[in-house]
Amino acid sequence: MTTPTHTLFTDPQAAAWLGFDPATLRVWRSKSRRAGHLIGPRWVEIGGTGTRRRIRYRLEDLRAFTDAGAVALEPPKKRGRPRKAAEARP
């Protein structure tokens, strides 16, 4: 079964999808507003003002948030000074 990309999730649904506690999403939103930049996934505010507005998360925003955290490992860099090439002996 595939989920349509236009699905809107509530806090508990989005948190369950991400594997977090719903309170974590509320903290991230609060910190994002104070910091002036996004800390958690993007959210949508629907209707009303203050406590009357509804917060929802779009599936594509949740996916983008998890994709942004994907770790790509690179081969370890060689440490120390590079060695001089062995001089050819006559």
C-alpha cells in the first residue's frame, strides 16, 4: 500500500512516522521560531491564530527531513606527512 504524497499528519502521527515523541516536534517548532531557522521538519499551520490553529506535517516534508539526515561515509583520509618516494639506487 502506498501513501499519497499530499497526506497531512498530526503531531502524534508525524512523531510516530519519525520514531519520536510528539513533544519533540513541539520543542523543535518552538526552537525554530526562536532561532529564526528550521530545526525539525517543516510544518503547515492551518486556520485560526494562537492555540486555535492546527499544526500538520506533509509526508514529503517528513521524507525530506529524514533524507537530509542520511549519512554518507567517505573513505578515511590518510594521516601524517606524505612519505618521500624511495630514491632509485644506481
